[in-house]
Amino acid sequence: MTTITGFEVHDVRFPTAAAGDGSDSINRGDYSATYVTLSTDAGVTGTGFTFTNGQGNEITCDCVRALAPLVVGRSIEELTAEPPRALTAHPQLRWIGPEKGALHMATGAVVNAIWDARAKVAGKPMWQLLAELPTDELVSCVDFRHIDDALTPAEAAAILDKGRDGLDDRLAQLRADGFPSYTTSVGWLGYPDDKVRALSRQAYAEGWRAMKMKVGGPIEDDLRRAAIIRAEIGPDSLLMMDANQIWGVDEAIANMTRLAEFDPYWIEEPTHPDDVLGHARIQRAVAPIRVATGEVAANRVIFKQLLQAEAIGVMQVDACRVAGIPEVLAELLLAAKFGVPVCPHAGGVGLCELVQHLAIFDYLRVGTSLDGRMVEYVDHLHEHFTDPVRTRDGRYLVPELPGYSSDLRPESIAEFSFPGGPAWN
Amino acid sequence: MTTITGFEVHDVRFPTAAAGDGSDSINRGDYSATYVTLSTDAGVTGTGFTFTNGQGNEITCDCVRALAPLVVGRSIEELTAEPPRALTAHPQLRWIGPEKGALHMATGAVVNAIWDARAKVAGKPMWQLLAELPTDELVSCVDFRHIDDALTPAEAAAILDKGRDGLDDRLAQLRADGFPSYTTSVGWLGYPDDKVRALSRQAYAEGWRAMKMKVGGPIEDDLRRAAIIRAEIGPDSLLMMDANQIWGVDEAIANMTRLAEFDPYWIEEPTHPDDVLGHARIQRAVAPIRVATGEVAANRVIFKQLLQAEAIGVMQVDACRVAGIPEVLAELLLAAKFGVPVCPHAGGVGLCELVQHLAIFDYLRVGTSLDGRMVEYVDHLHEHFTDPVRTRDGRYLVPELPGYSSDLRPESIAEFSFPGGPAWN
């Protein structure tokens, strides 16, 4: 047994807003992490974080201070053997969610730190820990409350059991070829046309054949930028579009009707993330263009409905907006049940580092297919992690170090701590 | 013009958990308020709060500290003339919502304090300020983004224009008779059977003909308690049931099939508050029992969908979980458009004080009917307010003092401030 003996939380912020990196129709952020460390009596330190956009990171840090004491003194074996209801269903804290917003994001940071500690104790990267776990252990950590009308524990077990077939072959293939990905670095809304053109050309030259642009500005600007990118990447590359929730339902349908000229592969976050019925209407109207969403989907109940309503053609799980590994597992299982491919949300701070593990595990044991699967890639801030992602020819290489690749370098924490770090003076 | 010159926030908590007051299948709370005061150059102080369940109130207080500086230095006239996107769509803070959870609840506190200041400057109770506003001013403050597929500004204006017809007659009637209400004080889950029986008998003797009990414990307990209450209140009183989200969708249907024997008027929060499709399935299965929800519905987008999906027969708006007066106005207008009665959520700390204004305004200018309308009443903590609700024979009397009835007594703030107040020593 490994017992959690204490915690620390760090408010770490990178000053990205000034350059327009990450800018879109809704957000202009200083990419930030609410970074949690859990010390243990086994000597390993579990780390976890949730990604935020700058201001507000102090609030998710405060949420961690409310939640982390609930796990100190408990063992990681016990905590990972069941759904984290001590955190998600606390009889007082739950009220300021429930299971959504700042508190739920902080829950994700804490739960992921527990699981990171478990993977480090086991000496395995997270994808491997999960892929090798017995089916009943995986099923036991999932909270089926409020999703069992769509996925029962028995159905989940059947998916995970079936996922054992051919697992070794899939792993060998991944180690040889890497995991498919796409890049979002070409078309941030804050970039001028010349920069978009140059970045698109460069990405194509580097081997990328799937790229994402931001839309949701004036429609004439979106059309012009789409034309620039499509001209650079040719007719056979995939072009994804991302509206970051700015549109109303009718507006999304009208705008995508015009942007269809540039053959978008998907439209991401066409409207408000809570609007299941709206996404369903948009999906029916814009098909065969796929609707994609999930980076700010609050929890497994929202994902359940998006699938039940046939509202999405691509499911974009986020590693740390929901309550960590167990809730992401619920979402991967739901996607497998409904036959929708998962393309995790990444970028931000460290999201690429996390979701590579999820995508690999999904391929090995849950979804078991690469058809339509791609992990987002954004070329920012990887240098601050001790086990950064590695890519080759537009594909992620399999991470091999123990844990969830979530450790920030100590010198980066010191430099970018807010507001006291040198970067903020 | 009245300019906001500063703000204060107080973490106020009442030790209610020990007595089992407010206990249900999910919550056992110390009823608390994140209490905001906005000073102005007109001399009036606007007050607003969001209700929380104890732990976590420090987090919503921190959210206020992030949000309130965004309105200091601005005028209440300017701030109430448009949707509060400075708070709800901040390019960095929005990420930790969006429009949900702790940040959105704090937004409600700040926005309501602005509107309270406006009502005080006008020298009118909130219901009157709103009922007398020109239609275009009411429409201008509503954020139609993400709901305009269900309600356009023109449709909203038509509802509000029509609401002028007969307004004076309805007001005279309310002043004579009061507003219908129901009591939730009889059946908290933490109360033993004898206490439930005694409180039901007492409430009936006091004139209450509509009462709510908590369900969601072991079903045999729920059945036994329902039998006790129904025996005390007779076949003609309304008995509402409230599961506080504990059930799954199939479980809710199965349990309500058994509880139907006691002729429930509605089942409130049968499942997870984000589960629009689940509520719709339950509503179809349990009709003619009405499904009611809303006290933790995150925002107008959730309410829009509940109405679009015909998932509810009763809409329970909350005054301060959403972004204050303008978002509640959006929800009242949506309910009117879809023909669903609004029965606001109350109880907690000061919620009765707030929602009486909303129900009266809804009757005067929006829904214009009392059919199926009742305001929740809980007999707790009113003594801490300077303008507490007044009831007679199970009906709310019309409040007549300027503002939103949201001022806490200074001595109550001092006594119950957390953690330093004498009540917590």
C-alpha cells in the first residue's frame, strides 16, 4: 500500500496572450496550469494539473486546496479502486458544481495525480498501466451513476475484454509507426494572413496532412483564411475548423454552409458546449461534415447525451477538465459503445503529454481502431515537461517513462509561478 | 449616472448541518452565502449573494474577487443596459466555466448586486422595477446568444408587450391575496418519521395545501414516509417529491412507478441536472406526474433544451446560480414561450427573499398566470435579512421596500462570518 502523505499546489502561468498564440473567437489566454503534487510514503511524487487560460487559475488552485486534503492519508490503491466520489460527490462542495466548472477541473488535477503516482509505483507509463489492468479493476473505478442508461458495467466489461484481442499486435504497430495526429499551430485567429500562409506551407512541408484553423470571426475573414490554407495544403489534406462555441445554432448552420466550399473534415465546437440538442441539429444539417466537440464538455453525462442524440461524429475528450482517468475511461467506453471515434483535445499546457496516453490506451484496449483517430498537436510549451511528447512525420511516438508524463520541470515552476516568478516581474 | 466605487465580499455560513435541516439524498450542508456589497457614488449599496452549502463558499468568494473588479468604476445604468458579457464571456475567466459552476454562481451574486443598486436608486422593489421597465430595456439586457434558435428578441418583446395588458389588475389581486406557495419544511431526509408526521400535521393546520418531501433514500423508506405525509395532509393537498439528482434514468422511472401510489404532483430533480435527454425520457414515462428541475441547472442553454425536449412540466428557476436578473429573465421568457409554469427554487439562505420578486414579475409581465405557479417556502434563516419574506395562509405577501430584499443584517454578517465569526468559535 502506498499512502498519500501531503500535497502542494502551484499556480503556473505562461505569458502567451501577447503573441496571439492560442487566440480564437472566445479565448485570449495566458496558458496556465493548476499544478498538484502528491507526496507518498513510497517516495514517488504523483503529479497532476488542470489547464486554464490565465485569470481564474488562482480559483482552480483554491479548489485543489479544498479537495486535496480529502485524499491525504488515504492509499492510492484504495483511491483508484473505486470512483472518486469522495471528491465528486462531497456533500457540501458538490453544490458549487455539480461535476462541472472550476471544482470539477481541480478534481481532475487531483485524481490524475493519484493515478500518476500509481503508474510511477508500478514503473509503467500510464497507457501501459491501464492497458494491462484486469477488466474488473478498470470497470470498478468508473462511476456508472447517471450513465447506466447508456452503458452498463457489463457492457463496459465486454468492451474491455474484447480489447485484449490483438493488443500486442496493435502495440507493436504503434511502436513502429507512432499515433496519427494533426496540427493546430497554423491558424490561430490572432495571426495575420501572411503568418497563416507561411505556417500552413511549413506544416505541409514537415509532413502534416491534417490541420486545424480557427473560425468564428467575421465570415468573410473565415472564408478568406480557409482559402489560403486549402491552397497551401492541397485537396487531399484534411482541414478541420474550430469555432470555439461562438455561434448560435442557426448561425453555425448558415456559416458552415458557406465554409463547406473548402471541404472541412469537421467543425469543432460550433455552438455552446452544453447544447446537446443544438449540436444534434447542426450535425444533421452539415453532414457529411462531422461535428466535433468535447474540450469543455463538463462531464460524462454531457458526452453520454451527445452520443445518444447522434450529435457528434468525433468525440474530443479532454484529460483534465473532467474528473481524471476514471471519468475519461467512462467517456472512452461510451464512445466505443456508440461507435464514434475519439480524437482527444490537446494543446494548452501539457495536454499533448496527457492525451497521448489516452489515445494509445483507447487504441490498445477500448476503441481498437485507428480509423478516424488523430491526436491534436500544438507546438507550445513542451520544453517545460520532464517527459515531453515526441513526434515524427506528424505522428506521436509512444511514451515509455513511468507515469502520466505530467511532471513539470522544477525550474519552469519557479520561473513561471504566478504572481511571484521571474517571468511575471 | 450611478457609478460603482468599490466592493466587499463576505463568507457567511450558518451551522445548519448538525440539525439535519436541508438534508437530502445528496446534500448535507451548512447553508451559506457568498455575500457581495457594491458601494456607489449615489450613496446606495447594492447587495447580492449566491447560496452555497458550506465548504466551497470560500471558492465562490474568490470568484467574486476575480469578477467584481471588472465592474468597479462602471455605471449601473451602463451595466444593466446590456448582457453582462464582461463577466460571462471574459476571455480568460470563461474557461473555468463556461457559464457554469462556481464562477457562474459568483457572477450571479455580482450581477444581482448591480441590479439591486439600480432598484434602490429607483426607490422600487425589484419586481416593480422590472415590471415597469420598457420592453426594449428588458430585451436589451438578455443574452440571446445560444438561445436564439428557441427565442428571438422579437418574440421576447412580443411576450413583454402583451404582459402589459391587465398588469394593474393582477397587481391588485396579488396585493390582496398574496402569491401561492408550498412548504419544503416537512420532509427533510435527515428527519425521523415522528418529526415528519408532526411537521406535516402542523403545516396542514397552518393552512399549507402543498408540501414537498425528499426521496432518494432506500425506496422502502421513501414509500413509508410518503404514506405518513399523505395520511396527514389528505387526498386533496399537493404532495411534491424531490430526489435531488440521486437516481439514474431507469432507476427514477422504476422508483416513481412505485411512488405513484401516493399521487405525487411532481418529481423534482429525478436525475443528473445536465441530463436533458434523461429528463425527457423520465417525463414521458411518469406522466401525468410532472418532472420539475432547475435549482442547479447551469444556465439558460440547459433550460432552453429542457423546454425544447418537453422534458419538464414545471420549471424551477434559481435566482443566483445563473448570471442574475438578465439570465433569469431569459429563462422566464423561454418558459412563457413554451407554456411551462415557473415555480422558483427557494430555501437555502435568502432564496425566498429573492424569488418572490421573480415570481411576482413573472405573473405581472411574462407568464401572466397563476395556474400551476407556486413559490417554494422554507422556514429558515429569514431573520438575518432586513426585509424578510412575509407569508399569510401559505401565500407570500408582496414586498414593498426598494431593492431585491437581499440585504443581510450587519450583526448577522458579523456573527456568522467564516471562519472568524463568533458562531464558528
